[in-house]
Amino acid sequence: MSSKKTRREFLQQSVLAGAGIAVSAMGMPAASYARIMGANDRVNVGLVGFSDRARQALLPSFFNNNKELNFDLIAVSDIWNRRREEGKAFLEQQTGHNVQACMNNDELYRIKHLDAVFIASADFQHAWHTIEAVKNNCDVYSEKPFAETMEDARKALKAVKDSKRIMQVGTQRRSGNSYRLAADFIHAGKFGPITMVEMTWNVNQPGRWRRPELVSQIRESDTDWQRFLAGRPKDSWDPRKYLEYRLFWPYSSGIFGQWMTHQIDTVHWFSGLKHPRSAVANGGIYMWKDGRKNPDTLTAVFDYGPQDDPTSGFQVMYSSRFHNSAGGIKEIYYSNGGTIDMASNKISATGGLKEKEAQEMGLHANLLSEQTLKSTEVATTSANTGADQLTNAHVRNWMECVRKRVQPNAPIEAAYSHAIALIMGNAAYRTGMKATFDEATQEVMVGGKVFTL
């Protein structure tokens, strides 16, 4: 039996303003009601986009947890007939029952007992598909990036908040134990003010985001190109833009949306700031000259801090390259007392203020003590494999929050914040000018003008 009706009725119950406790129709706290509901009321889920990410990480994570939490996957929607048929076969093997294959999301949302969806479609479609989902009274787990334009981001933010549905964006660091411990350490004031953050994401992968074999096989008649565009400017059929969209603006910001999103999200989480004050960026296509439009090498510098106090804050330096993996993935937070290195999960006194330097300024040494953050929590496992620990924990968190009707680790506000940062970075790179953010209009600005497609 679907949980859609009972969960909707539950959401319609009043919230005790004084205590802040959601109450069910039975007069019990939401968590208690969720436990009863979870024993006999299944949550039916659909998949929007049978992508590599869905097959390799999201679905294994779901099937690691669905039996315990009483979730089922009943439908897949994909506008490419090949992916639609592959998704149906894959999911039927996993679930052991018939799974409905939908030609598009209109067909998906006609399913009577659909309660929630995974969104694993193209980057620029995530906000669009999130709006569709919540307007059809479904909870949402959406892959990142949340949005590539501020118009899409604002519309999706409003739709989710108006709907009161449970929405989790796929920045899975927020469900990692080591990241949560680092956030707690900073929020408790033990680290001191953040003064600098350095982030890198380096690979040597000429084939990254390329799909040459599939590009040679797909035909426009196999899919729905106009529906694929999802609000983007009218364009003629291009199989590379369809299958290798991460290489082409305005279908993706590439490095900013795919990789920086994860790391910049931790800056917002750790600092409590919603977005950068400004961004500058430079880069280009220096190595892989294969017709792509998004850079293979990129460096961006962001300024963070209170809008009304430009004398305080910190700098974030982000760099990424496709053509040499030296340095790998790095994520280091600096304060005057030392560092937090998220790659090694260590807090150290490295670079902190020592006694000699402190005395010269009439201060005391403030070196941090050496500490090791606990590793990320172990994934709940079953016969299914393929889910990394962070994604497994993140998907499980969403599923539990759908049950309990509480906010997940990476709610809509976190999604909106990382969208602002990536749009600012993209605007700075594409114009060669400093990008800022207008709080009043919620627009990314360059040279006094709104940045648009």
C-alpha cells in the first residue's frame, strides 16, 4: 500500500508553534507516527533518468536500505528508449517485480501511488525536474548540481518551500561522519576564524564525461530532444550535447557544477555563510581539444564574509585540471592556529601561530592540538554492492527523513547556496570579470549587469 495519502494527511496536521513538534492525525509526535507508519506502509519511489550515477551509486545505496525502511522502486522515466529499457530490466532484476517504464515525466506522475523520486538526469535539468516532482506531491532526492542559472534556482527553491516536501540534494559529504565532526569542531569555536580554504580536484582522464560509442549509436528519433532542452535555448539535435552535456555550456558548467559543488558546499556548511561575496576565475581548454566548450583547466578565487563588513572574512582558492592528477583531491581549511585537512581527516598545528611570532605581536601562541577525525561511517551493506559509504549514508538519511518528515542533511537551502557559488564562478570565467551577488534581487552580477545564458 502506498504511503502517499497518509503522509499527505500527516503533513496537513498542525505544527505546535510553541514546541515546534509536528503532530499526526493520531495526536502523536511525528517520529512516533513515522515508526508505526513504517511498519506497514510502503513508500513508492520512481527514478528520473537511468544514468551512470543512478546505476552505480544511487540505486545500490537505495537497495542497501529499502527493505529495512520499507521503500520500493516502482517506475523509471527516461526519454531515451535505450536507457528506459535498460532501466526497467535493471530494476526488475533488483526488485523482483514489474517496474513501469515511462516515456517521460508526465507519464511518471500519472502513477497513482507514487510518493518520491530520485532525480539523476542532466545537470541543467535538476531544478526543472525538482519543480515537477514537488508539484506532483513527491519527495525528492536530486543529484547535484542543483541549478546552473539563478532563474532555475529561485523557481525550484520557491517550489520546494511552498510544497513542504522533503528534498535532499546529492552533496553527500554532509552525511559523512568525519565532515560532521569537522563542522562541529569549527562551530564550537575550537578552530578559530577560518582565514583561508584551499581546494583542488585533479585528474588525468581524457575520456572523462566522454561517451563516443553511445554518441555514434543514438538517433534523434530514439529520444525527445525538445523535452531534453528543459528550458534551455532552442538548439538543433546534437548527440554530443545530449550524452556528453558536461562538456558543453549552457547544458553544464562542467568543473564548477560537477566537482567544485561538493567542496564549496562544505565551505557554506562549516562557515555558516550562504554564498561568496565575489568570484574571479580563469582557465581554458589547454589539453583536450575535442570540440568541448567547458574548460579542462580552471582556477577560481572566492571571497567570503559578511556583506556589511568587507574587512573580515576569508578566501577560497579552487583549482582543477583534467591533464595531470598530481595533487589529487585536496580540501584544507586554515586558521591562525593550524589546519583541518579533510583528505587525511586530521586537525594539526601546521602553520599555526608559534610563541616567538606571538610575542612579537604581544599575543599568546594558539597552536591547535593534533587530532584525527573519525573516518566516514561504515555503509550498511547487503548482497548489493557498488554504493560508496558517503552516498549510502546520504541516501539512507533522505529515506529516514521521508519517514520522519524532518529536514535531511542537505536540504533545499544547501542546494540553493551551492548553486549561487557555481553560477558566480561560471559567470567570472565566461566574462573574465569579477562576479558578485545581489541580495535584493538574488541575481549574480557582472559589470553591473545580470549574468544570463
